[in-house]
Amino acid sequence: MLGHGMRAHEEYLDEISGKSWDFSDEAELVVASASSVRVLAPDGFQAFTLREGEGVFIPPRTISSIIAADGSALIHSVSFPLSVIWGDTESVVYRKYSERLMSLGCAVSLSPAAAGNAEKAFSVLAEEGPCYELEARDLISAVMLAILNETEGSGMPDRAFSNARILSIITFIKEHYSSRITLSDIAAAGNISERECLRSFRKALGTSPVQYLISYRLSESLKLLADPELQISEVAYRSGFESLSHFSRSFREVYGCSPSEWRRRR
């Protein structure tokens, strides 16, 4: 990680891979660089369709998912802690403005000018030219100012999705996916019953906790498959699957091919 905390990402999304339901402690600016993407938010599955050049701001600890709208797409994103913009987390300025952004609780579409600045920030961070940290910070600050002005008095916090239990459950899954965990373990992480866990998780994300666990394990397995030195059985084990057959069957159901076929294609 760079010392300034700002990171540029370029990610290709196709018909079987995207940014699955997740959240981060950092803020993120996302711009559709090629083709279109859909940004899904759990609050009623509100979706932003971003066409090429359009962007969205995802506040910290906001559950979201990004998928290609038309088969395949390319996104540019910049992730950063809000302290990059407003300094010390104990300062009055930081508390005043970061709390407003975090209270939004859902993704916010960017104006054309703000999306343009987000794309410029991505390029500046990727190229690392002279004084790039300062230039990127200024561009991101301009985007944050635009968002604050556009959401002032909009009532968005009243519509915000906020579910600490779901965040706790997702955090638990991300930290323990490689171990043997059950629905009972997942429910305990949210301090709720198994029945309530199933109900609230499906209401929020449209899937079950166990299916989310399997999906997360599969997404992690793709990273491991990139290492040709790892045996497929070792990938299955490290990803949390109890058997190679279960891993292969689950992998084929989602990606339409076996893990070894996926590796050869890459």
C-alpha cells in the first residue's frame, strides 16, 4: 500500500465475474471506463447504470456490488481513507464532513464534472508523475465537495441502508471463509438466530448466508488459481472447501468450467 493511502485500480468485469457484495473501511470512486456497469445497493436493490465516462461514489462501510451491464466492462476506481482529505480523524473538520458522507449509507451517482475528476485522479495515481499525491488529493477533494453540495438537504440519510448485523456477518465470513463454518456460526456473528439470519440476509442481499460464503470462497479461489504452482486440491482446501469434488462442482455451476479449465484459459 502507498503511504498516502490512495490507490488506483483497473478491473475487467465479464459475464461471470464482478465485484460481489462487499464493503470496505475506505471510500471509493468508480468510473465506467469501457461499456456499462450496474452498481447494486442493498436498499431495495436500487441500481445505478453507469455508461462509459459516468461514475459513482461508494461511502465507507457501504455494502455494494458492481456487475457488467452488457457482457463485459472495464472500471477505473480510486479507494482512499477519508483522512486523506480531512486529516486527523479526531479533528472537527474530519468529523463534520466524514460523518455526513458516511451517513449517506448508499452509493451516490457523480455529476459529469465529478466523474471527470475521479477519472483524472485515477490517471494521476496510476502514472505517478511529479507531485502526483498532491494532485490526486486535490482532485478527490473536488469530487467530495461536489457530493457534499449536491446531497445537502436531499434527505438521503433517511433512505440510507444501515445494517450493522449484516456488516458483522460479512466481516465474519471474510475473516473465516477458509475454515469450516456453519450457518450457526454465521448467525452467532450477527448475534441473531439462524432463522433471523436467513431472513435478514436474504432481504438485504437477495441470497442466503451460506450461498454468500460459497460465492466468496469461489472468488478467493480465482486468486489462488493464478499461481500455477498450487495444486487444484490445495486451492480447494485454502478456499475453505472440504473436498475437491465440492469445489469443482461449485466452481462449474458458477463459472461454467472446471478450475483446471479456468487456469488454462488464463
